[in-house]
Amino acid sequence: MNNTVNKGAVVCLGELLVRLSTPRQVRFKQANNLDVCFGGSEANVAASLSQFGVDTVFCTGVPNNDLGESAIGFLKRFGVTVHARFVEDSRMGLYFLEHGAGHRGPKVLYDRMNSAFSQLITSEWDWDEIYSGADWFHVSGISSAVSDNAANATLFALEKARRAGLTTSFDLNYRSQLWRYVCDPVEILRQHVDHVKVLIAGREDIQKCLNIDVDGSKDTDAYFENLAQKVMQEFPNI
């Protein structure tokens, strides 16, 4: 673990996943093999920002085995500083991707229950050290959906970031398949958004995660402007 955090760094929290995808555009039932890669919503943000020259720090939990080490090594190739907790007797979260073709969209299947990240306890981390020199903290609703424990860990990290004076950004990123693991997303995510300065969300995200909607045609600029105004009225911290 590299403890150096450069001034102006962006800190991300999220799960490193093993991605197993069908080659070319074949369907799951047609595939005889799957391509293996590592990824995850917040990990992709950290790697992308690093390629633009931004110092990035990624916080996660991985199993204490070769697969966990490989996932961390993969992310470090992109210049990301990784703070990882190695969780004994745990597993990597998986997601399976079937690439779309033509009018057929992609399909994703998740297998993330009881993963190392789902068992993470961020209150045990030295957030003063992690946030020292950093300007920004980013996380998404995907992390909160993995387990009750992960939702609490995400909220704790957001609260610490806000108190440390970092700009906090949150991508609601609603995934119906994941929210079966824990309780109502509205109950959880409204607490999270209380600590957020920059909210990234589409119409469905706002409806399903914050239970906010407005009247009017949903495909007009006026609808989205009114929806954004209502969100900021309910969450003036944004």
C-alpha cells in the first residue's frame, strides 16, 4: 500500500470486480469461453482520471489471495495509488457481460454477494491520512447496493470527506439487479446525498434512488430543468 497522497488528488471508493465477457458479440448461450478483465464503476473513474494526468487514489477491499493481488496490480498499471484491505476467507465480486450487437443491447449479470468489498468496514481506516492533500472524493450508488455493510461504509467515507473539506461527488448509477441485496435504495441513498456537493444522475436514477419526480413531458428540457431544481431544493448542499 502506497501511503503518499499528492496535493489535489481525487480519492475514489469502490469494488474491484472481475469482468467476464463474451468474445465479439456472441451471446452467453453461444460462448465457449469468456474474456477476463478487472474493472468497476469507481475504479474506471480513477483509471480514466489518472490517464488525464490527475493524481488518483482508489480505496477498496479484495480477498487475500492471488486474484486480489492481480486486481490491485492491474489498477496500478494506470498510475492509480491503491489503498486496499485484504479480507480473509472472502471472494472477488464478479460480473458477466454479454456485448450487444445491432439493435440488441448489452446484458449484465452480477455475482457479488459476500465479496470482500461487501464486508468492508471503512471506520477502521485512517481517513485523515487518506484524505490528506486530496481535494475530491468520488463514489457511486453501486457501492452502496452491494450490502448493508458496504452502504454504511460508503456513508462513513462520505461524512469524513465532507468534514475534511473535500468536494464530494456521487453517481447514483441505479442498478436494479444489485438492490436486491439490501433494503430500499431511497432510504439509504437520501442519507448519502446529504453529504454530496456534485450529484451525477439521470431521470430514472432520481426517481428510483431519491423518490423525486416532477410533472410534464419527460423528454423536454423544461422537465429536466424542473427536476434538477427540485432535487436541489430538497438537497441544498448540492
